[in-house]
Amino acid sequence: MKQKTSWGIAVKALQKNKLQTILTMIGMTIGVATVLTMIALGSGAEQSIQDQVRSAGMNMLIVTGGNWSRGNDSGNGGNMAAAYEPMLGRPHLVSATYDPRQGARLMRVQGEADTSGGGSMVHGLGRPGDGVQGHGAATTLVDADVQAMRKLKGVQYVSGGVHDTVKVPFGGQIIVTSMHGDDTSLPKIRRGWVFPFGKFYSSSDEKNGTNVVVLGQFVATKMFGAASPLGKMIELKGEQFKVVGVIGSGSWMVTPAQGDDQFDAVYVPVKTMQRLMHQDYLTMAAVTTESTGDVLRVQKALKDLLEQRHHIGPNDPDDFTVKGEAHQTMAHGMRPDVANAVMGNAAGLEKITLDQLGKTLDQASATMSALLTSIAAVSLLVGGIGVMNIMLLSVSQRTKEIGIRRALGARSADVLTQFLLEATTLSVVGGLAGIVIGCLVAASIARTVQWSTNISIPAVTISFGVSAAIGIFFGYYPARQASQILPIKALKHE
């Protein structure tokens, strides 16, 4: 019997018992819809966790021009207290020499002039010794290095920048804050950012070195209150800048605070910043990895790349540092002396915080998705058993029909194919309906409850494939039973 003929007979048989067919398909529809909804919720939750982790910078590495660590241990712990003195309001380095007998830089420190009128100026990570003084800082980090970093395996985004502090005259007072010159990829790195007003400057602003500025939320509130600052002009380093946006935090893991390096800051195009600073090199680069569990490998790859590009020998000190954002996250909100003590005794912070935490979060989110899917798969199993029961009932009801077909020349294989096609049709049609309902339910949950959901093409494809497989698996036994009925017994069946 031709396949087309068998399929036609199977469809007519299903249409003949409409109520029985609909009830069977409902079981498969509910099963597939439940599985797809659970996959969407699990995948959405997994993505949400990843976004929160990335917004906190747990997959971020900071490459800084200059090196204050001992010997050639850039990026591997080193003297954390020395490396973080600029951030913690400690005396900063103004000169350094390398002593081969001790395998370390001999550093001369000097208290920094107070630019705000009270105490040491607090600097953010990645801007040690703002102004490039002595041998502690280097001028060798350039845009070509950034382009090379972007090509490394596991690197997601790279944003090169020039950072400094700035005095902003406004309303008869002087506001001292951080000034960042970064390229337009920075918002992709800082995934927890939102823009309550305006947007980040454009690629054309960056290319042309336009005098536009984006304010951190803390600075914007201090200068303009709750009002929109868009279109306002402010003075930075003696030039007028137009405000085009305000950066806020959309992550519960990152909150704007005075002195932080994201929201107590102003942002301008990197070329504009280089022009103002009269320099053609970069002071730092922010790098994000594709996975939080891949930070240590990428950190080593960055170190190897820059050593090769800067022609640094195995026994020479690096002219750069590669540090993780975990240090800044750990010190955030602490008193300078407490943060200094933490940093000075956290040589393994990168390994513990980034590598292990990243892999743990990845594993936990994947486990949650698998658990939700497994629970939902029970409904698919129930639907499959329902298909088998209905098909067994159908075989019992149509025994005489089977006998007549066999008597007229139908083979066992033809009967097997017909009943198998009936079971598969039930499952596939029910599965398609389940996919539609599952997508609608997931979208409804995302809209009404504000939960993150993620419906992907692979998930839909897998759901369809599973529904077809269930039809074949659970329909095979009834179909085989039907094909083995002897014609003479079938014709005598009442």
C-alpha cells in the first residue's frame, strides 16, 4: 500500500472518532505547551542571572597602562595594596625603578595634591596616577592593542579609554568627579546601565571627536536635580559640552553612589578626551568575556598578547596590568582603610570570585533549567501514555475492519503503518497546537508578571521533534498488536 494511501486512511479514521481524537490531542497539547513554557522560563531565568552577573562586572577585566606590581606578576595577584592605592585614597606613585636583586620595583610615593579641598583625591580602578607620572604608568597601550584584544577567543567586547579627574564649574560651585573618554561599545560592557534621559553618544560623535557628554546619575542629580539635563551645556577642561544622556543603574547588584567609578562620573568620546589631554595613547581598556567561567583563561591570553605586542621578555616587568572587576566590587562601599586591608590580603580573589563563582552560577542556572524541563516532561509522558491507551482501544474497536483489510490483501506491514501514522498524526498535531499555546503562555507571563522568558528556535524544534517521537514510540505497540491479528480471528470478532 502506498504511503499516501495509508496516510489518507489514517486521517479518515481519526475524523470518524472526533471526540476521541480531540481528547487524545489535548493531552499532547498540554504536555508540549508545559514543556515549552518551562524551557522558556528556565532559559529566561538563566539569561537574567547571566545579565545580572555581567552587569556587576563579574565577567570584566580591566587592562591598565602601567604596572605597580612586583616583578612580572601583572594580572596574577601581586601586591594588591600597592596596585589599589590610587583607588583607596592612598599616596600614589610618582616614580619607580626595577631592582633585579629583589625582583621588584622600588617605588617612591608622594601624597597627591588635594583637588577637592579636603583630603586625598579618590580615584577609580583603571586610572592609577592620573596624569601619567614617572615610570609607574606607561604610554604603550594604544588603539591597535584594543583591536588585537577583540580578536581573542572568548572575548565579547573591548572598550579602550582615557580616564582622568575633572573640576566642573556649575552654579557657583566646583564639582570634582571622574571623566572618562570611552568608545561606543562601553554600554554593551556595562549591561546594567539604563538611560533615564537621552542615550549614549553615537559612533559619529566618537569618530569626529564631538563635544558631547553623558552624565552619570549621581552627577546629573547633583547638578540638575530630577529635571532633564538634555541639551544643557557644561564646562569640562575649559571647553563647553552638550549633555546628550544620563546613565543610571538597572541592576539590583549595582547602585549609584558618591565616589563610584560609573555613576559619579562624566563620559565623552575617546577622541575628544585624547584631544583634551594632548595624547594619542590609552590609559585603560575594559574587556568582557563571553562566559563568567572563562575569565582566568582570557586574562592570561590578554597578558600573553600584550607581552608579545610590547616585546616584553620573560624576565622583564610588564608595562601594563590586567585585573578583574571583582576587586572593585569587593571594595565598593568600604571605608578606605578597610578596603585597603581586604585588597592587601586577597591575592586569590580573582580565582575564587570570578572563576569559581562564574562556573557555579553557570552550573546552577543550567541545573534550574534542566529541573524545570524535567518536571514538565512528566506531562509529556502522561500524554504519550494517553496516545497508547487510545490506540489500543481503537485496535480493539476496529478488529473486524483489520480482518477485512487483511482478507482483501493488506499486509501486516500495511496495517502497522496505518496505525503508526494515526498515532504520529495525533502527536504531531497536538504538539503543534502545544507549541502555539506554549509561546502564547510564555509571552503572557513575560508581559503580566514581568518575568524574563526566552523562546528560542531550538526549543521549538526540539518540542516538535519530541512530540513526533512520542507518537512513534507509544504508537508502535498498539500498531504492532493490530498488525499481528490473524484475518480469520478478526473476521469472527464481534
